[in-house]
Amino acid sequence: MARTRGMIAAAGTLALAALALTACSSGNPLATGGSTSGAKAPAGSITVGSAAFPESEILAYIYADALTDAGVKATVKPNIGQRDVYIAALKDGSIDLVPEYTGNLLQYFDQSQNPQGADAVYAALQKATPAGFEVLDQAPGSDADSYNVTKKFSEDNHITSLSDLAGYKGSLKVGANSEFGTRPYGIPGLKSDYGVTATLVAIADSGGPNTQKALQDGTVQLADIYSTDPSIKADGFVTLSDPKNMILAQNVVPLINSSKASAKVKDTLNKVSTKITTDALIDINTKSAVDKESADAIASAWVKANGF
């Protein structure tokens, strides 16, 4: 996906980088103390953050709009960065709430966990979330990492599954964010689960246009593209099946500071989650990537259409 929107000033980037380092070094990723990134969220209101890709930004605006309509003052800080950075922002109180994904968040908190199925992943995540923070109800909608190849590569090499890669005789390069080099379902998982040796080509756009171009021009043979990205269908990519369920379930879920999780906030966000289906995610991503609508406009229309 085109997972960036806007530019971050150099000074802000340095500050956020420092936050990320602090988050990585803490034994508890959400422990209090340590770094501060600026003003805390105002008392009596909720500041919703987002990761640096359109779907997360749209979901953040959906949360904020629904909360505002329920009488809760809410603002959005979009495009904060990757997980280490926005988790640090949650930690220091500059944001209170962020849309997340169950499997990736679980492995961020506890890499030893490898449950199977959406409900098992969610249950493990509830236990792994550090004190002072909580995940609310998960949505039925899922947006998971997925390994994709071109149609030509698939047909020429008879590869439609990750299992098929073991018989491929050429070298395999995977285009993905840098963290794919260490994630359990990234380069290490290809080796341990499927016996496949591959090297990472780090492309920092979360499966966006640069990753897609690298796949199309043969710079990489596989690309990590989120499963609800409209480019998969539009460009004719083949998503490889994962028969060993190496990639955990990735249902959308709100991660919130418990001090801001009032009954009204929880009730509103839980109602929102019931409406976030996989088809809804594909629809909002299409409006963003294809129709070029803004995140706040997409969110506003979605909230109105869903009765909030």
C-alpha cells in the first residue's frame, strides 16, 4: 500500500527516533517513565494516533469521529511512524489510543507466543498487554501481511504456496520493511517453517508503491503486501497460501490507555469494531489508493454510513 502521507520535519524525526530507541530498550514496552515526545493529551479528551500508512490513519479518524459523535472530545495525530514510535507515544502520554492488529501487536509484546486462530491470538494478546493499557474488542476485519509474487513468476515456477518455494532453485529476495528480517513470520519463519532461504531487501513503505515496483521489475521475487491492499487485485499479484499458518491472525483492535477507557469510550469503540469487516477495510483502502480521497473524508463518510 501507499503507506505514507505527508512529511515529518527533520527535528521531529530525530525526536521520534529517540522515542523508538527508548521503547525498544524497555523491558515493558508500555512502562511509565522514560522518554517524552512533547505535550501530553489534554485532560478530558482522547488523542488518537496512527501508524504511517493510510489504513491506520483512516481508522484513527473513524475512532475519533465516532467518539466525537458520542460526546467525547477527540483529536487525531496521524502518521506517527512504525510500531516502536507510536508505542513510545502511548507510553509518554502524547497519544491515548491507536488502531492496532492483533497478531503483530502480540508478537511485539511477547515473541514467544504463537497461537493459532483469531480468538486464540486475541486471548493471548489480552494477557500480554502491559498493565495500564488494554485492548478493546477485536473487529471481524483482518489485514494481514501476505507474501505475493507476480503472475508470471507463479506460472513459470508453478508456485502458489509458501511450501512450493522450497523447490525453487534460484535466489529469493523479499521486499518488505526492515523488521521483516526478524519477525517470526518474516525471513526467520520462511526458514524454520518452510525450509526456504531468502534475503531481505528493506523497503520502508509497508508494501506500498516502491515495494510493488520492486516486485514488478524483478528486484525482488516476493513482496510483503497487506492483504486488503487493492494493488494485489489491480496488478494481478498472486498471494501465496500459508498452509502452516505461519502468519498470525491480524484483526483490527483498539489499543488504549486504561485511564481513558471510560464506559462510554469502550462502548463506542466496541460498536465501531463490529462494523469493521475485511470488506470494509478493502473499501476504505480503495477509496484512499484508487480514488485518492483523504483519510478524514473517508472516515467521516464511513461513520455517517454506519450510524454513528
